[in-house]
Amino acid sequence: MHQKQYSNNENYYDYAAVFIFSDFIIVPLLMGIISAFFWRGLGWKGSHYLIWSCINTFVAILASAVFLKEGIICLLIISPLIWAFIISGAFTGRAMFYRRNNTLNVSVLGILFLIFIGDLFSKHEYTNMVSDTMVINAPVEKVWQYVVEYEPIKQEEKYWLFKVGMPSPVQSTVDGHCVGAGRKCIFSNGYVFEEKMIVYKPNEDLTFDIVEQPRDPEIMGHIDILRGQFILKDNGDGTTTLIGNSWYKLYVFPVWYFDIWSESITRNVHLRVMEHIKVLSEKNV
């Protein structure tokens, strides 16, 4: 399927909504509480609530796939969060309706409503930088040539998300060897990240802005990669320290949960590319 690409100069909000705290916490909590209301007269034990909450989670995930057009990778990522808060809501509702404490009920629902309203009108901006370092047993001049562009990666995937279908980096090419030249980072499913080199210091620093990137139902639909960078340090003993940095912006919240995944994915993209550079650089040294 052809995926349209959007440049960083275009407004992302014209194409996809920001998924906020309420989408993944308040809504699942309310689903659990509402379910508990209908289950209140059945005399169920905690195990029943747990089992049916799992069924509700499956329904919620299915609805996300159908109505939000989420892909399988994204669904794998959000499933634990939705599952945890649907169960929390179900047991909260069980306590609320078992005691028939109207004050408690109104308080819980009122707090959730206030959180929802506050979250809805809050500014959602989050950027982060991930950095990884690797020592390569080759001189800096040799490492540099593969940092700028490298032949296709043929090594077996190691990261589990790459193994289940998430696109992984395959090759990088350049239009020229100077500031302002274009660079392409090609991924395993044919996605291409169009880049522009903004710093080009041979054997020292390659920094590039992402000017176009793919949009799809997976994680790339909820994150913008803003900038990438490779810094090389000559260790003076025939080895080179390679540092890979990436800056990204998230459009999905809560940050404390989704940034764990974003950092992990970004780090494994780094490591796959840097390990390939290491193999190429150390060949015939």
C-alpha cells in the first residue's frame, strides 16, 4: 500500500490527532467502571472481574484497529496500558457499587471528569534525544565513509519488534558530500526518510535534519523524527568512538509510558546501523 509522506514543514495536526492521556487512561478506567456497574448484581468474585476485563481489553483493542486504524505494532504497544487501566477501573467500580457509597461514586467520577477536561485543554508537547555510543576497532577515516552512507544491512534482526514486522533500517545513501546535500535512510518495508545534511565535518560530525518521513498506522504515525547525528572521536590508538544521537517529538501521551517504547525503538535503530558500520569498518583492518 502506498503511504503518503509529509514534510516537517507541514502541520502534522492536519493529518492525525494527538492521542492524549485521556485516550489511554481515563477512557479505559471509565470502561472498567461502567462494566462494573452492569456486573454489580451478579455476585462475581475478583477472578470474574479479571477475566471479563481481559475480554473488554480485547474488544477495546479491536475497536482501536477498526476505528482508529491502528496497526499491529501500535496495538502491541498500547495493549498493556489499556489492559491495566480497564482492570483498575473494573475493581474501582466494584468497590464503588458494592458499598453503594454515592459520595464515593460522585467523587471518583468527578475527579476523572476534571482530569479529562484538564488534559483535553492542556498543551501536549514533548521532545527527547536518545544517544548511543560504540567503540569501533578501526581508524576514524575508515569509519567515516560508512557513517555517511552504507551498503544494505544483511544481518539478522535482533530486536523483537523488528522481528514481528516493525520496519528496520536497511541502507543509507547521499546525493553529495557537503552541507546541504540530501541523504536517504531506507527502511525494510521501502519507507524512506528524506534527510538534509546540516553539518558535514569529515571524520568528526555528520548532522542531518529529517525533511520528509513516512506516515503509517504504526508507531511512525505518532512520532516525528526531527534530527539525527553521528559524532566520531579518534581515540588515538587506532580505534574510533562512534556516537549516534536522534531527536524526536511524540504525539501520543502519557509520556511516561510511550517514551519507554520510543527510546527503545530509537536505540535499536541506532544499534542496528552502528553495528553494521562497525562490521564494515573492521573488515580487513
